[in-house]
Amino acid sequence: MADYPALGIPDEGKLSHNILHFARALRRAGLPVGPGRAIDAIRAVEAAGFTDRADFHHTLAACFVSRPEHRAVFDQVFRLYWRDPRFLEHMMSLMLPALRGAAEERRARPAEKRAAEALLDGVPRDLPDPSGPAPEEEIKIDATGTQSARERLKSLDFEQMSTAETAEAKRMLARLRLPVAPLVSRRSQAARRGRLPDWRGTMRASLRAGGEVRDFSQKNRRPRWPNLVVLCDISGSMSQYSRMVLHFLHAVSNARGAGWARVHAFTFGTRLTNITRHLATRDVDAALGAAGAEAPDWDGGTRIGSALHAFNRDWSRRVLGTGAVVLLITDGLDRDEADILSREIERLHLSARRLIWINPLLRWDGFAPRARGIQAMLPHVDCFRAGHSVRSLEELADAVSEARDTGERDRLLAAMRHSGPV
């Protein structure tokens, strides 16, 4: 944390009231903060003192932060609430639409919008700036032809969403479907207008007529539906994206008539966990709660090679025997050796009918396959796509149904060959 000047303590301050208000803002921002933690924070500040800003920050963090993903939200709320005397103006700029000129405004950092939304709860968003000049003329702009809020939300990064936007995005994901075309099997079934002659059916019908062939029976190939197998990275760098993707997978698992024979879901960080039975629960909150309790490595490290080895050894023959489509959702940042990862991803590719890699890092315009894990995995996937927004998950249906769709794989492979090994 940056160094700041010492805090000035007023003679008749209300520090305890401010800490309680700060705790309420953290709770509105999504942190599990109750009265007990607020009281503990007041007592901790009383014991540690209020003379150094860094000590004050760490004291409150020790009381209010219990999970790694809470750190970003806490830091943003703390910065806005305890540091900037004009934090209201700063938060209003994050919450209100603005006309952008030649100097583009910076984008809100992860969790910054949720922090601003929590501190502005119940505050009117059209308050004038008390330090600025008095408004002379009100200018109204007709925005009927601009992009709708729903379309903007579809393109918004999951990491940049506020609490309300995240809830709306989850409702949109719950309505998405992932249709798939059936596969043509070797088995056949009788059909009134089939394309293949059914000689056995013809002979059976002739026996009922004393051996006289009166009509030729026909048949068609019997369609079958593939399995959908999902391997989702739940490490610290993928935490927010994993939660949104699992909401989408829950909708796909419980959708009737989607076409999939079965949907098998696995999570991995430092170990592989099968959460298929949890996603079968109709209530999405109960399903994801049970899945989170089943996976103890949530928000931990990443060992993609070891997780794929465990899947290939224990589950590959069970769930990939019917021409399954595999969705691998990870950023490719691995702690294992590149040789192990390359060997295991190649085996997975050979076992699946189609392997699609969903990587949130692809949202950046300047993305390049420089990490060794990404370079080891990219040659062994059929399609490489982004997965950072609602729209990117909507476009996933094209990658599943279209066998020739490769996404960004070919372009990045050409970049790898041009740049050479790292």
C-alpha cells in the first residue's frame, strides 16, 4: 500500500460511527460483514491506535477480509472512504455515463464499481459538485439511438461488473442454451421414408405374407447425442470468471431438449473435483454452494498438468466414450512442467471429438501466447475462444456446432511460429 500523510484526529471525532458506516459499505459491496466483525474492528483499532494509515488499513483488513477475492473490494472501498476528500465526485464519475473526448477516461478497476455502488447506496446520483461553478444551462441529450443497457452489459467484462450488473448477468446466463447437432451412429432404425434398404425388415414382412415380397422396408441411421464435458479452472486468477461460467453450466445441465446426452463438470486448481451431481440440483445457489464446498482448492494455485493427468487416468474412458465435446476453461497459467502439460493435453485431445479452450485472457487486444503453459496447450486444441462476458458465452454455441470454427487458434499459432520458442 502507498505511503500517505498521517491522519488528523479531530478533538470530538466519531471514529466508531465511521467504522460502522464503513462496515455497512463493505457488506453492500458483497463482503460477509456482520455486527460482530464491526465491533471487533472498533476494538482492534482502539488497541492498535489511529496514528498510521498503513497500520489502520491492515488492522481493518484483518477484521473484515476473510477470503482472497475480498481483498480487491476492501482496498477500493477503503481508498474511497478513508483517503479521498472528494470521493463522492470520483464515485459519481464511475456510476454516471459521460461524454468522452479526445482524452479517454480510464476504465474502472476490478471491484471499483462495486465499491462505488456500495458507498453511494441511497445517495442521489444527480448531486451538483459543491466546489464547482453554479450550473448555467441544463443540456439534455436524446440517447434513444445509443446502445441499450442490456447490450452494453453483454459486452462488459465480468471483472468490471458491479453487484447489480453481476446479478443481471447471472439472470441472462440462466436463459442461455448450448445446442448441439446430433451425431450419426452406425446403428439404424426403421423409417417409413428411409434412405437405406432394410433387408431384414423386408424378409420378416414377406414371411407374414407367405414368402411374397409386397413392399421394401427402409431404414435410417440412428442419431445419438454426445456428452458435454467441462473442465473449469477455479484458481485465484480465474475466481470471478469461474463463478459466472458455472452459472452458465448449471443452466445448460438443467435445460430440457438441449441435445446433450449428459453434462459432466469438473473443477480443478491444485486437484481435480467432480461436481456433476451438484449441478443437477435445480436451485442454482444450492448447486454452486455444494460445488464450492466439494472443491477445497477454490482460489488457490493452479496445476493444470496434474489435473488433466488425473482426468485422463480416472475419468476419460467413463465420460469421453460417446464422442464427447470438451470445454477447457482456464487462463493457461500453470505451475507444472510444460512437458507434462503438453503430454496430457495431447492425450485429452485425442480422446475427445472436439476440444474447445475458453480463455478470459483473450479479451485483451495485445494478447500473445508468451506463457509456456499456453504455448504447450495451444497446438492441441480445436478451437480457442474468449470467455470474459455474456456475449462471448453466447458465441460459444457457434464453436460447438460448427466443426470448422477455430476461433483465434490459427492466428496465435502463426504468431508462435513467427516469434519462436520463449
